[in-house]
Amino acid sequence: MKFYALADRNFKEIYRDPVTLLLGLVMPVTLLILFSSIYKNVRLEMFSPQYLTPGIIIFCFAFLLMFSAILLAKDRQSAFLIRLFTTPLKPSGFILAYIIPFIPLALCQAIICLVVGFILGATFVNIIGAILLFLFFALSCISLGIILGSLFSVNQVSGIGSVLITVISLFSGAWMDLRMIGGVFNTIGYALPFAHAVDASKGLMSGSGFWDISVSFYIITVYTVILFLFAIVSFRRAMKRI
């Protein structure tokens, strides 16, 4: 099975699952509408579409982590991957075949949230730059999912993935500025890439230039490269165990 055939198979596996569409596309729109309704009654910036849209996009990328981990873990537990290992595909090819099908979902998540945010009254400036940042960060989340799917079973992935989604929710600054909270939330949040992704995307969509968000961008880049390389290493080890 060649690379594109495996990628096509994974694409179909992802988009035939209604849970993927529900959590990946419907939930972020629901959250935006819900918080926008709150904002109409309680005029706090933290509930405004302008403030929340970037954070909700980053938070919902956590589900890409879960989806990619479960897909790979299921294939590991079946005979599917065993058959694939007889093909000449390299570990990097396998990884890309599991990553690339999630990119359209990430793009749809970002665009739908931006459109809904705009309809609800938000004003965005550098949309193209923000979308590119979203997709780059999505690669981090999907790579982390590949790592989990390579190392753990489906049941274990479900539990660990739920914990990670909670961590991202608490420490990403998606719902409120971590600097306002301070303490351990601020320290842990900015040691991880999620808060930097939220800050960078908010900055771009508010009109900030690259140099204004460069530190956050470089931190995201370092995490993305490390996670992608570690995903390849983890998958190689999984191949040896099968």
C-alpha cells in the first residue's frame, strides 16, 4: 500500500465518524454562540467573540490529538498495521499518512470558527497569517496524538487524551488571560505551547506584526519539531514491537 493510499484510507476513517464531526466542527460553533449570548447580557471582554474565537480554535485542536491517537491505536491493535509493515513505506511516510488527513479538519475548524466569530461581531485583521499559525500548531497536536497512539492502547489513549484535553483547557488561556490568574497556572501555561498559540493568534488577528508574536512563534516551532521527531521515533518502536 503506497503512501497516498494509506492517507486516503485514513481520511475516510476520520470523516465517516460522526463523533469527529460533532466534536471537531459542531462543538466549537456551539461554544462561540453560547459565550456570545452571555456577552450580550454581561459585557465582559472575556466572553466576546473577538476574545474567545482564537482560544476556542486552539482548544478544539485538542480533539485532533484524541482522534489521531485513537485511530493509530486501533490500527495497532488490529492486523491492519501488521500488513502495512510488509510494504516499503518508511516510518516518516506512515506518520505523514496519519497526519495529513487531519489537516483539512483543522482548516475547517479554523475557518468555520472565524466565520461564526465574524457573524457574531468579531473583527479580524491578519486572517491568513492566523490560519497558517493554526495549521502549524495543529501539526503539534496531531504529532502528540501519534505519539500516544504509538505507545498506548485504545483504552489508555482515551483516558490520557481526556486528561490532556483538560490540561489544555486549563492552561491554554483559551477562556481567560493566564497573566491575570498568575501563579502556577501562568507558570505551567507558558511552559507549554498552547498559551503561546492562543496569544500569537490573538495578536495576529488584532493587527500585531510578526515581531510582536515572534517569541511565541519560536516556542511553538520548537515544540512542533520536537513532537514530530518524537512521533517518528515512537512509531519506529511500535513497529519493532509488533
